[in-house]
Amino acid sequence: MFIKLITFALASALTLANAQLSSPIAGAGTGAGIHSPNSPFKPLPERADVLPWPMLTDVKTKNIKGNIVPVFNAAQMALNQRTQRVQGFMMPLDPGEKQTHFLLSAVPLNCGFCTPGGPESMIEIRTKTGVKYSMEPVVVEGNFQVLVNDPFGVYYKIVDAQPVK
């Protein structure tokens, strides 16, 4: 009985290891992420004074020596080292009411243990002064950086950011 159980477990593991898993949601893991229709949070409002997330999330990738690296288009590279304004949902990286280092996401978190999208759907933010944590959309402006080879896998960063109404 024990040998049959071990054989079954090994066969199952090998089958799973060779299986091609597909996303349960079409388009999941690419683009801005999926805004759940069950989310208690409204999607980001349309604003003409911020960078559009579809522009930021339109990133291709390539495999270089086993590493997946982003390939930015000309419009994305033109944003580099320029003052830009973005809006999104705050994902704190430290405890506290005021945040100076956080991620801004195109869609709200639906799970405390999950990221709402891939690296193309988040921007690392470093602020000059603390920004009060909010579950509502936040708008910040600062020096935008396009990160070609970030060791943490981040594609975009804003430094010296300040909150904007």
C-alpha cells in the first residue's frame, strides 16, 4: 500500500512538472493587472494630467541568459529622468500612517498576499516627505526613472516624489 502511494505521488509530481499551466483569467499576468469586478474599490478615474497605465504596461520582455529583462519602447524611454505625474493604489512597504517608500499599482490589492499585476503594473515610489496611507487612489509627481536592469525586477521608479491633489 505504501509503495503504491509513493508511486502515485511520484507519477503525479512528474505529470505536474511537465504540464503547461495556463492562467485561469485571459490576460492575467500581463498589462495593468485585473481589476476584480468584486472589488470594493472603484477603478482609477480618468485623468488627463497623469501618465496612462496602458502606456506604461505595454512592455515586452526577452530572456537573456535565463533572466527575463524588460524591453522598453521609445515612448517609455522618453519618460526617463523627467518629471512625471502618476496615479494609482498605494501598496506600503513599511508600517506606519505616513509612507516615504511604497509601490503604486494600476489596480487595487484584492489579497494581502498577492500582487495585483506584473512589474509593468507597479512603480516604486520614494517621497521627500511622508504621504498619508490611503486605500483610495493616490497621485504623486517626481523624477521618473525607467529601470532597464533593476536587481529587484522593478521596471519603473519615481524619486523625490510629492503628493498631488
